[in-house]
Amino acid sequence: MSDDYSWTPHINIMVDKAKARQMASWVLGVFKDRTPPVMLQLYKSLIRSRVEYCCSLWNPNKIYDIQSIESIQRQFTRRIRGLKDTDYWNRLKELKLTSLPRRRERYTIIHLWKVLQGICPNDLDVQFRENARLGVKVILPSLTKKASVAARSTYDHSFAVRAGRLCNVLPKIVNTQRTLTSFKTSLGNFLDTLPDKPPTPGYSAENSNSIIDWCSQGGGPQIARWP
């Protein structure tokens, strides 16, 4: 992390120097089969894992960081047979892939659910409350109205706030699941109902593609705060 709390240095190392691009080039050079089953297996096994390790911690908010990571998947899928001239959003649909930002949000939600269930330690002292209509909601920590712009930005992108806001848009049928398997299944079914259009050069996106944005457009539940 840099002095201004940015994960850009880490992301640059992960994408370019930690062999994510090098591994993609190696795979494309060694394996000549470009059929979807083979390419997807190689991508998921050897490449995607390199840009997702511990992503709930360093999940970026800067558009150029998001696009830098996503470019790994975007460029690799373009080399799959029959998809060279298909735009990226449609490639995701045809390959049944999820954008990397959407996967990072999913990991973040699952981690906070584990905190709620006592599977992971609650080091940040995240507070939850039961709502008869909406289910389990996260109570976001308060922020003084006099906080500086920099402090507000740090607050908005901190894990407790970011994860809390993501969890607070989940419907009751998802956030009240009590086992990890049922929670992942319900979460997956819910995410399948939302568009997945990550910010990509050359495409005009409706929003940031965050789960929060899509739910807000559909009139999602309000976020709980400390009184």
C-alpha cells in the first residue's frame, strides 16, 4: 500500500511483475488449442488466481486500476476460438464468466457473512442488526460531517464500509442463510439477476457495475447507519 492508502503499486506488480501477463503469454505460446473448454480451464487454473489472491483486502476503487486488472481477462478471452470479433460483455455471457470486479465483490460479501457467523474474526468490530422485513443488515460506522474530502474517501473505500454497503443491498432470502453452501447458492442466484458490464475502454457503461449501483437503479433497500 502506498502512503496515500492506494493499492495501485500492489496492483501494478500483480498484473505486470507477478507474471499474470507473462503467464497468459506463456499459455498462449505453449498451448495451441483455442477451444473454449481448454482455454477456460487454463485461464482459471493458471492466470485468474494470480489476480485474485486476497482481493477482498486490496479491492481497487480507481477506474484505471480496475481496468488494468480486467484487461488480463479481456485480452485472454479475445484469443478464444470464435470470439475474436465479439465484444467483451458478450464474451462474458457466452463463456459464462463473471467480470473480475463482480467476483471481488462476491468474495467481499462472503467474507463479511463469515464474520457474521463467527467463522472469521470480527477484528473491525462490524455491527449487525436484524430487521423483520429486510433480514440481517450491517450498521455502518458514523463519520463526522466535518470530515475532510480525503477522510471521506478513505471511509467510503474502507473494508467495513464497502463490505457493509454491499451486504446491505442483498435481499432477505440471501442474507438470512445460515450455511455457507446455501448462502453461496442464494448469493449466486441473486447475482445472476444483475447485469455484469465492467468498465472497459471503448464501451459506454451505465454505471460502475457495482452490485450497489445496479440495486440502486432497481430501488434496493436503504443502508442502515448508526443513529
